[in-house]
Amino acid sequence: MSRINDLINKLCPNGVEYKSLDKIVSITTGKLNANAMVEDGEYAFFTCDAKPFKIDKYAFDGEAILISGNGSQVGHLNYYVGKFNAYQRTYVLMNFIDSIIPKYLYHYLNAYLKVHIDENSKKGSVPYITLPMLQGFNVPTPPIEVQEEIVKILDKFGELEAELEAELEARKSQYEFWRGELFKKKYNECKLQDILTIKNGRDYKHLNEGNVPVYGSGGIMTYVDSFTYDKPSVLIPRKGSLGNVFYVDKPFWNVDTIYYTEIDESKVIPKYIYYFIQNQHLDRLNIAGGVPSMTQATLNRLSIMVPSIEEQNRIVNILDKFDALVNDITAGIPAEIELRRQQYEYYRNKLLSFEELCHE
């Protein structure tokens, strides 16, 4: 930070000039439909999803910033160098003026564009980007030397996070492998219906607000003042995201898109059921052509190996450690990633705050 301060004091002590985005970069959009991707394409294809797909032809070649123009990822940015193509609602920023480093602009947009979009969207509607929103967005343009130093610092945080993300993916693969191995062993076999009862959820809209979580297939939806069940249970989606299995050991309410389970704890530990169900990859049991769905009868027929309670505890303890390492935001790699993100945002906000140059 001291070098940045020295550069600012030397090169722009009275502030920096702000320019509208359309004065520092060309702004266009792609021309393709979102479903134009191909599985084995040679080039990156940017849509309004966070990560690019693949495509077999390109329309752009060079250094670019891609902005998702609508959808759940509206305002998401990608920085890319090379040949690529883009969806018609993805904004493509290229041909940067000489006094702007593209990666500096990427970091600045990443810090402030989303707030700008939210503030300028119609209230009550799903946020989306219009061309005037981008054209009129103002960007500070400090001297190149200052931009270079900012990019160097912020890119370092990005590199550290990328290393941690790669480590996390490796650990997730390792976790899934060992979970699969643990459930391969032969024990007493029975059907799921022999050790638990699957029950439907109910609507919650007649209830008052409270501190009991309401679960749907996507997770916690809201909080109410009553509960469906107050013993350890595994919640299994009936519709929607079938892979979202939840273990709950406190009172909860669940809606009709997700089942809850009453488990015979004399035969099986609820957490053991949770890990077993996770290992089943429930998406494969989908019976619907539209919204994924799964029947209670299908779940009841699932075969499960049930070892002794002592062996179940051993398996749960092993998988708890793996789970904390790859999923717990307060521990393990996810906690480290969250810390790096917070550091990045803290320094990004400090580094990108400039006084505007006053013209007399």
C-alpha cells in the first residue's frame, strides 16, 4: 500500500479524472442464442451463466471483459484473452483506450458495477442491464503506473483464491471417492422403508414469523413459529434440485417439494442415513421430463447396507471430517477461501477509491 500511496502523491495528488465507460472501451453484445453451445467446441462461449461454455466458431478475438446482461448472474464479469463467442444478452467490452489497463477496469467493474445495476433497475423487476447503464457508468482513470500496481496487488489475491479453489475441488473428489468406498462394504442389507418413514411436507403460509427454518428443495426459504418435526431427520427433495439433501437435528418445517424422514434410531444413526443418501446421487432417479421429480416409492425401494451402530459411528466420524474440510464455511478450505475473498474486497475498495479531479 505504501508504494501505491507514493505513486498517487507523486502522479495524481489532486485526484484523478473520471470517464464514462463508453469513452474508454467499445461496448457491444454477442449475436447468438444461449443454446448455441456445443459440448466439444474449440472456443469459449460466454452466456449469462458465471462460467463459459464451448462453441465451434468464434466472433471475437482479443482481450475482453464479458458482462452477464440478465438472469440470476446479472452483472457477473469474466476477463478473457483469445478467440471467443457470446450470447446476445452478454455485453462484450473490447478495444480499450491506451490510458486504461483492461485488468484494472475488470477489478473496478467487479467492485462497483453490480451496485450501479441494482440502483438503476426498475423497482420490483428482475435486474437486467441496458446499454445506457453501461455507457454512463463512470470510471476513475489514474495514471498507468498506479493502475499497474493495483492490478499486481489484486491479481495476487485472485491467484491465491484460484489455488485454494483447485485444492477444494481435489478434496471434494477425494471425499466423494472415500464416501463411495465406505458404502461399498457388505453389511446387513435392507430397504430404506425398513428403517425410516418418508413423509410429505406442508404449506407454511398460514404460520407466523419465528425462528424455525422452513426447508424447500433449494434450502432454507424463511422462518416460522411452528415445526413439522423436532428430531434428527434427513430431508430429501421430491421436486427440483434432487441432489440437495439436508441433515437437520433441530426443529424444522418443510414444504411439499421436500420429504422429511422419521428414522428408527434403534437401527440406524440419522447422520449415517444422510451420508448414504448423498452417495446415491439422486438425480439418477428422476422420473420427470420437465422439473426433476422423485417418488416416495422409489426412495422406499432403495437398498441400504446397515452395519452395527459402532461401525456407523466410525463411518460418520470419518465423513464428518471430510465434510467439514470441503463444505464448512467456518472451517477448512471454504473458510480460507472466504477469508481471502474478504481480504480481496477490503483492499480492492481501498485501492479503487479515488478523489475526482476538479477542473477549474
